[in-house]
Amino acid sequence: MKTALSLFATSGIFAAILLACGDDDAIPIEAAPDAAQADAAAPAEDGSTPVVGDASDDDASEAAPTRPPFDPTPPKVTCAVTPCITKLVGREDNYCATAGDGIVRCWGNPTPLGGFVDKAQTNAGATPVVLSGLGEIADVGISTRRICAVTANGKIYCFGSTSETPEEVPDVDSAKTVAVGPSRACAVLASGDVWCWGDSNFTGKGAGPVALAGNKAIATSIGDVAPAYALAEDGTLFSWGPTGEALGRTSAVSPDLTPAPVVGLPPALQMATSNYHACALAKDGRLFCWGRSDNGGLGLGYIRNESFPVEVLFDGAEWPTQIAAAQSHSCARMSDGSITCWSKRNTNGELGLAQTYGVFVPTKVEGLEKKAVSVAVGENSTCALLEDGSVQCWGANDMGQLARGTRDSSRHPSPATVAFP
């Protein structure tokens, strides 16, 4: 029997084309279901997804693949290259890679790189630069304007458009992780408390703690015109900021500056957010996304905004084990070390596919040389940390975000290995 996902994806793509795409955005499909089937494939208002087809189908004898138990243990890097990268983060037009010795190298848009690059150079930022002088770095946060680094002693230093050299963030001395927006940032402290600073009309102003109804946090995410999020130890995902689909809950005020749980989401292990949408990986291995879907970033097989989490379906026996989201597209690292991505468009090759049109359901990236440990995304580009400690990138390179030493306006759908200094 055809899987529910296969029929769901086909019907969703067809509906999306009819409802949201002009001639320039037409997406080839092999077959078009009737309107009744397309409607049946769409989730109900409560976020549940009906199953399309039943056991009476002619091909009901085809057995669905057997899924092994979900294993949330993060894969490890087995160093076979120098430098050996152990952590990779990306956002907008920049990426930062942390080596096993705590040394961090960043590349892409020169603005957030501050004085670590010579902006007078033609290809400034297109070659990874070492964030020297900060000592061992435990975590890095990126925005369009600045980069902030958490040092091993819990201090946070930020640099970029407002400061060419790293400046220490006051009143923070026990940070574990940091998330950075253009005008505001948040850190998770060793105590599990969330501390935010900066001024945003959407997510808060000034410096101080953000209360999570007595919960302790393990991660945060923040943008500028999108909601902020904090993931609690018990798996509850809190959101605050501008109302709209990405908030994941209803609110009578906008912006809503009081963190409250996202509605309809099981306990989560990890989250990823963009200005358009958010995704969360549940502790049971299921992936949920919500928010605006006009860019196809929800991976649900159709273009329709979702105000509450809806499960993303995957064909085959592999589980998603890590999620990354940008305004342009989303990607997931799978349990077999492959990467799947999805978006309305693949103009720059950010999906890792040779075709120029997009896909509305998770689709495997082509050409990775080895199994991936994690995936990071920026706007129109993607990078993967591989099991040997190397990094491969693909997609747009107009800001040097593929770390190829030069900028260009070509599309790069094939992963290429980053050469680190």
C-alpha cells in the first residue's frame, strides 16, 4: 500500500500549486489527485493529520518500513581531519564552526564579523576567520548585525556592527548558551535562568531575567520581528513576542511579552526558529512545525499557515534527530546520517538538489561525502558537520557563506568541503 505520506505529499503539492504559485513558481509533479483527495490530506484545525487511503487499496500488500526505536543520543564526531570541527551553527548569511580545542572560525557576511575581517577586501568574510583573543569558546550566537560568544568561564562577548572589537556583556558571568537577534539577545545561565538584554519593540527592552513560570531553560532562540522562544528542562517550549502563527498559541495582546507554552506540542528535545516559522523535535522522535508556510518551510506538503504545531511526516524508517530552520528553508539531520531539506524554492541549490524547483516535504540532500552529525542553515544556504569533523556547504554564495574564498552569484547545489585555516 502506498504510504500515507506519499499520497499526502502529492496532494499537498498540487493544492499548493493551485493556491499559491504563479507561472514563475510552477513545480513539476508526476500526477494530480482530485480536489477531494487534496482536501482530505490537509490537517484539521486542531493540528491532527488525517490518513489518506486505507487497507482496501489495490496495493495494500506493500508493507510499510519498520522503524527502529527512536534514539535521542546525539552522534559523535570521530576526528579524521585538522582542524576537527565538533560544533556548527548558522544564521542569516553567516556560519561559525567550533573545533575540539574550543577555537571558533566564522565566515560569511562581514558585518557581524566585526574587526576579525578587513571589510575593504573584495571577498571579505568568504574565508573562515579565527575568533582570536577570546580563549576557549563554549557557544556562539549569530544575527545579521553581530556575533556573541560565550567563553568557558561563562562570560559573553559581542562584536559586529556596533563594535569592531569584542565587548563584554555586563551582569552576565555564568552563561552556558546564547541566542542573538539584531537588537536583543538572550542567554541561558548555569542556573537554568534566562537573561535577556537589548531593546526590541517585539520581544522586550532592557536587561534582566525572563520568567518561565518557575521552569529552568536549556536553550533559547530570538529574532527581531519574530517571537522569542525558550525550551525548558521538562520539554515545555515557551514563546513570547509578536502574535501570529509563529507564536504557536493565541494571545489577546500584541506583542505578548509574557512567556507561555506553545499549544499542542509534546515535550521537546530541540527547537529551531526563523522569522517565518518554528519547528521542534519531540522527545518521542516526532517533528512538529508551525507558522507561515508561504515559503514551504513547514514541510507539510502544502502551503497554508498553521497557528499550532503540526507533525511533519517522513517517508521510510529513519527518524529526524536534529532540526535547523531559516526563513528560506528547513533541514533535518536523520538517524542514518543523511540530511533532508524542504522549501518552496531551490533557486540557489540550498536544498542540495540539482533541480531548480522546491519540494514541500522532507527530501534527501544529494552528494554528501560522509554521514552528517548536524546541519545548520542560513538564508538560501546550508552547511553540514560530517562524522570525520569536516564541514560541507551548498547553496548561495553571494556573501561568501560557502567559505570558498570568493563571493559569486551562482547556484551551488552540490556540497563542497570547507577549507579551514
